[in-house]
Amino acid sequence: MVEAVRQLTDRPLGAAVTGARLGLVSGFGMVNYDRGLSSGAAIFARAEASE
């Protein structure tokens, strides 16, 4: 999530994704008892410049 926000605000730690407008992050987790599976996703978008 942090890197997606950094890319969309033009502050990447490594190589920049030129012209990035959207960012997608996903994750998968598992709890060690029974069937505790979970997943999630988030989509980020660059804010439009106000005039």
C-alpha cells in the first residue's frame, strides 16, 4: 500500500512508474486454526489536479 501511494504521489523509493494513474494492491492471509482464510484488495487512484 505504501509503495502504491508513493508512486501515485510522485515519491517512489526506487524506480518510478512513469505516468501511473492507478495502483492495485492485494493480500492473502491464513489463520492457523480451522479454515481461517482471508484475502483483500485495494485500488488507489491519482487525485486530479484542481484548477
